[in-house]
Amino acid sequence: MALNKNHSEGGGVIVNNSENVLMTYDHVEITFSDLEPMPEAFKGTKKGSVFLTPYRVIFVSKGKDAMQSFVMPFYLLKDCEIKQPVFGANYIKGTVKAEAGG
């Protein structure tokens, strides 16, 4: 997981030469919970876009925020569930582990 490493000044995403963007979703919201203590960059609901690559999920926020981008490599995602409530938007819930030394 990495914070503020994969966004460009124009609001786009930066990917490695060895990967490509498979899908893009706009109007996405991301919320963090169960962090003790909760850093300022993770507080509240963030709105932006999600970019899916073969190796990771990259969230890029819209507007000026302490969190401009958040990277979630697939090997650090655990306990992922896809929820489809009757009244409400579909969402994915899971745990992102920090990398060693991160």
C-alpha cells in the first residue's frame, strides 16, 4: 500500500512501464476504518476514480485533499467481500495490509 505516489498533477494516474490500466471507474467513494490512530489523510469519505491494473488497484482523489492517491496491490488485499444491498450502492469491503516497513 502506498499513499500519494501514483497521481499526476492533472488528476491522472501514473503506472509502471510493465503494467497497463485495464478498467477505470469514476464517481467512486472510499472510506477507511479500524485505524488506530487515524491519520488525517485517512479521515472521512474520499471521492475520486479507481484504476484497475493487473497488479493493483489505484484510487485517485478528486480535488485537493491530503490523500491524492492510494495504491492497493492485490497481494496485500485480504478478506474482500462484494456487497449488493437491496437499497443502496454496490460496494467492496476488505482489509489492506501495510507493506513491511511501511
